[in-house]
Amino acid sequence: MRWLVGAGVLVVLAVVGLAAPAGATVTLDASQAGNVSGWTLVPAGTNSRTAGSLTVTSTGPYTLSVAFDQTRMTEWNTAAAAYVTGGKALATPLTVSVARTGGTALVPTVTAGAVSGTSTLLATGPGVGSDTFALTLTQPTAITDPALLSGRSYHIVLTFTAASSLG
């Protein structure tokens, strides 16, 4: 069987500063989320992987979103720790989805998932309390997606943001 990726896929999870107007606080705990490495993709089909969880704590309504540094998972040189200039990319975008697994706030609205290059919103929370979300990454592949040489992997950086949706 032909494997799409030899070294695997690296998805880096990062958290940025949070936006909140005066009087509102929003915090994002990503300590239970982690980098995904060693994810060997099958050459054709849907590849899914859990990536830990995020917890949002807020004193008011909030949004949870994700930003992608690339529109598609792109060839990465592991030795140089950099994207390959003119490198290969998977044809289908990565989807990040969340499922609420617990919390004290009213049940938030969860989207169908954020798609790299298309959408970023993951969830909107209605009020005071906390929400914990399990993260799932889904990467469809096709037999026409290029296999990579040794020392290369497909890579994308995900940046999660929780922000107050007041004012």
C-alpha cells in the first residue's frame, strides 16, 4: 500500500491574546490541547484525529475561532523547520471541529467545523461560565495527493482565539 506521508503530519496548536471589552473577561485554556505529530495519512479517504481539548471561561457571550497559517497542509522540511519553497500541498483543506464535552455555561452553538482557507468560527457561547470542547482534525486525501520524501511532512499551524462578543 502506498502511504501518503512517511514522516507524518504536524499540526501545531497555538493560543493568542484574547479580545474583551471593558467589564468582560474571556480566558482560553489550551493546556489539554497538543501538537499532533506522527499522523500517517492513508492515500485515499478521510483521516481523523483527536487533538485534545480547549476550555473557554467567560463573563459574557464569546466566540471561539481558529486561524490557519496556510490554506492547505503544505510540505515542511523537518531539518530546516520551514515550509519548502514551492512545496507540495494536499488538494483538500483540513477541517477543525469541536464538540462540547462539559461546562457550566448555557450550551453554546457549535459550527460544523472550520475549514482552512474558508471559515474560522468554531463556536459561540451565550453567557457566564465555562465550556470545554474536544478538538477533532479531519484531513481528506485522494490518491492523487503527492507522497513526500523522507525528512518532509505536511504541516499547518492552527491558532485558536476566544473573544468577547459584547459591543
